Amino acid sequence: MKNLIIVIVLFISYCSVGQEAPKMPKYNAKNAANIFYYDLLEAPEKIKVKNDLTKNKMTKALRNYNDKVKNISFLNSAKLQELELTINTLGEQLYKNRDLALEVRKKIEATILPIRDSIVVYEKSLNSNLEENLSKKQFKKWLKYQKATKRKLLPERPKSQNNPPSNMNSRRNGQGGMGGRRF
């Protein structure tokens, strides 16, 4: 009977340790506002532009876009740094205090959304300019490249070390289970 009680207590304590809140990832305000610059040499290579004239037009359009985004970044750098500092210092308190979290969220929306909207305007003009100069296939590759570049800006979700994988496929792929094909 004592052994059973000890096993139950150990099991409950193990489960309670696994339920800890994930650590807050470091907040990057520039990434949240979609402030990034295209690499002038990498972009034409990724979408496989061969023609020099087209490559020059693309480079000119990207340089123009990068200059506009740098200008936006420069004008709003103080606001972004202040927001970043606020969120990174509060960190764990945002999980515990709901009112504080809502207040910070309003501050984020007031700061980030106008910046993001102005960048979207320049991005649309860049895409329309590139659509005129690139072939359909190249423009499709450009949109994929643009989407992948934006995806890199998103923060990664914190992974818990105690919890096993949640879906069946991740358990099956090399980590045990029956594996193989099912008929």
C-alpha cells in the first residue's frame, strides 16, 4: 500500500513539472513589423533570372524597395526599440497579469500595425513592378521566395522537453512504433 501511494505521488509530481509555462522567446519588433531587406544578389539567383536587362530591372526595383524600408526603419527605430525593451523586460509577467498583457498588446498594435501597413504598400508596388518585368514562371518563383523570406521572420514556438510528440506521425517516423507501410 505504501508503495502504491509513493508511486502516485511521484507520478503527480512528474506531471506537474511537465506543465510549466514555456519560456518567453525574445521579441524582435523589426521582425514583427515585417522590416527586412532583400539581398540584391541572392534574389535574382533564387528565381533564376538569366537575362541581364531583366536582372538589372529587378535589382533596381529591389534597391528602391530596400531604400524605402530603410527609411521607415530609421524613422521608427526609437519606437521599435522602446517596444522591444518593454516586452523583453516584462516577459514572464505577461503570462501572469492579463491586464498588463492587454495593455502591451494595445501598444504593439498602435506601434507595429501602421509600420506594417506602410511596408505592405511598398511591397505591392514592388510586386506589380516585378510582375511587369518577369515572366509568369519567374514571378511565381518570386512570390514563393518572398513568402519564404517572410516566414523566416516568424518566431519559433518554444518546445517542451518533457512532453512527447503529440501526433502519431511524428512518433512513427524514426522514433519507434511499427513504422513501414500499412496495407
